[in-house]
Amino acid sequence: MSVLRAPYARLTLGIVATVFLVAFEAMAVATVMPTAVRAVDGLPAYAWAFSGFFAASLLAMVVAGERSDRAGPRGPLLGGVLTFVAGLLLAGSATSMPVFVLGRAVQGFGAGLVIVALYVVVGRAYPESLRPRAFAAMSAAWVLPSIVGPVVAGWVSGHVGWRWVFFGVAPLVVPALLLIAPDLRTPALAGPAAAAVPATRRGRVWPALATALGAALLLAAGQDVSWRSLLPAALAVALLVTSLPRLLPRGALVAARGLPTVVALRGLLAGAFFGAEAFIPLALVTERGLSTTMAGLSLTGAALGWATGSWWQGRPGMPLSRPVLVLLGCGLVALGIVGAALAVIPPFPAWLAAVRWTIGGAGMGLALASLGVLLFQLSPPEDQGANSAALQVSDALGSVLCVGGAGVLLAASYAKGWDRSLTLVTIDVLMLGVVALAAAVSRRSAASPPRRGQPDGVRA
């Protein structure tokens, strides 16, 4: 059975088209981000263009998870796509950094609704045997945007203007909605799960808002390298400590075996990968003198590697267990980050970033698709929306903290006159530490400890 044959063909194409929309935006916008931020005079606050996106998506993920469990993923998916487009238009028309960050936040809210809804669609619409291939199809949707996105964005930015990169992505919503909307009316996707939503899974929107606010305050405090930042930093920590445990499975913060570790690993890997990737175009443009287009193309390999890794893990008869695939993915991500760090240093060729980042992307494809498979193996139907949201919340929070923490170092380098190349290399070293932590706990993603002589973890 294939995800591209009846009765799954149209739904699969709709999912791919929706992911294509998000992917093309990600590749194109990442390419022009240094130009856009300079144009609105916001280079010292560069990280906010990414962190604002992730913080807003964190809140949206919880909203989408609760809504999907209660009424199905149709509403969050369609509403998320439209909200995403509204954010594109707002960011593209911005004339100041605060408005630009607001537009990115609106984009993030829409993207958060979309990604959780898509996970729930995969969990409800596809049998367990096809879920690895469904996740592989989602990753494959990044291939074409990764190839043409940076080139198109660089050309548009240079000949028409960076704003048209944002405006030009908006029309892509039409084919995506036309493909996916009919299948969202089926009973499995248009209504609640078979069982009632447990009371413990309700009322998490306010904790999500507190968590997003805490993350934003923490980032804002980090931008002001002085004693004045202590109060907002303390408030941010208080908000995160009190609200975050309500959004994640019990034990996620200490990597308890099974589902809690699966969720925690998603945050660690996403944080490390995107914490490094967000600064690759900036480093290649400002430190190595590459053009916007060439710097953006350094990210193309990652998307190609990601799709390849995701495809490989979804092959029938995969001999490796899911926890082993996650550990292998951690190792490949670490190699990618090492290459990104070396590319900042002039004796090493700048193209090293693109080659090594392809390896890092393959690691993410292996690991994240495997974590998605493990999530559904460990989730009853009535908890699929909530647990998918928890997975994405962990992803967003890891990205916010790592990208934001790296942004603190970058802001300090501008304020204190530090060597910016050394700062960018330091950021990559810190991300390597995060990957090392993920590798250390990856074995705990198995549902139970392996018995002697048996493989570690559940096979997909």
C-alpha cells in the first residue's frame, strides 16, 4: 500500500502542498532575512525575526492540539494557513523592526496551527504502517523549495525588492487549500476523536500564553546586557517554571522513559539545529562576503538531506530501531554544526557550510520522523492532538531558547564590540552541547528498557 494511491492519494498531495507553502516561505525568507532586517534598521535584534515566529507558534500549537482533539484538525489547518498568509503580508509591508517582528509572529501563529493539525491528520487518516511514509512525504515537500527558494528569493530581492519575497509567497495558499479541503470533511478528520478528551488535557491555552510570554521576556531581557534586565529575566523564569510543565507530558523536563523523552528530544534537536541554522546566512554574508543568494543556497543542502533522511527511515523493513535512528540523527546533526562553525573561519572554504549542513539535515530527517512515529505508537487516539501539540511545543520552545540565547550573544557582540566571527563560532559550539545532551538521552525514547538480546525500542 502506498500513500500516493487510493484512498490516500489526494490527502497526501494536499499535505505535501501545504508543507510546500510553509517550506518555500522558510527557505525564501531565511535567504533575504539579513537584507530585510537591515532595511528596517533592526540588525542588532536580528534573532527576534526568528524568535518572534517561534514564540507565537508555541501558543498556536496548544490551541491547535486542544481544538483538534475536540472538533478535529479541519479548523486549525484552514485557519492556520490563512493566518500564515496574513503574517506574510504584514511582514512584507513593515517599515520598522517592531512591525516586522509582529508580522513574523503572526506567521508563526499560523504555522503553529498548521503543523499540529497536519500531525493529527497523519495520526487519524493513515494506518500505522503508512505513517513513516507519510512523514517522509512531508519532508519531501521541502526538496523543490530548498532548490529554487534561495535562488528565486535572491533574484527577487536584488531586482524587485525584498518585500516581494513575502508578498509572492501568499498566492501559493490557493492550490494548497484546493487540494486538502475536500478530504478534511471526512468523519475521521472533521470531528473529535472516538473517546472524550480527558479533563487533564483541557485548559492549557493560558499556560501556553504564559510560556510564550515567558520566552519572549527572557529574549527581551537578553537583548539588554545590563542590570536592568534582571527583573524581566526573573519574571520570565517564573512564568516558564510554573506554566511549562502543564504543556508537556509528566517527566519530559527530566527525560523520563518513553513519551516524555520523545517530546524532550524534539526540543533539544530542533533547538540545536535551528539555533545554528538561523545564523548561517548572516555569517556568510557579513563575515565571508557572500551574496544573499549564495548564502541562502547554503541552506538548500539541509532540506535535501532532511528529505533523504526522512525517506530512508520510512523504507519497509527498516532493520534499525527508532531510538537507534534518533541517535544516528544526533551524530549527523553534530557533524553539520561543526561544518557551519568551520565555514565562518577564513582558512576554511565557505562552501563547507553547505556540504556539512546537508549532513545535518539528513540527521534531522532521520531523527524527527522517527520521533513522530514513536509519538503515535505511544499515544491513544484521544491524546493524539494533545501529544502532537506537546511535541511541537517542545520544538518551538527549544528553538526559541536556542535561537534567542544565540541572539543574546550576537546583541552583546554589537554592544560590546566583540569579534563577531568568534561570537558566531561560540554559538555553534553551544549548539553542539545541546546535541550532545540529546544523544545522551536518546536511548530513553524506547517505551521500556530492552531485554537482553533484544533490540532497543519499538520498530516502525
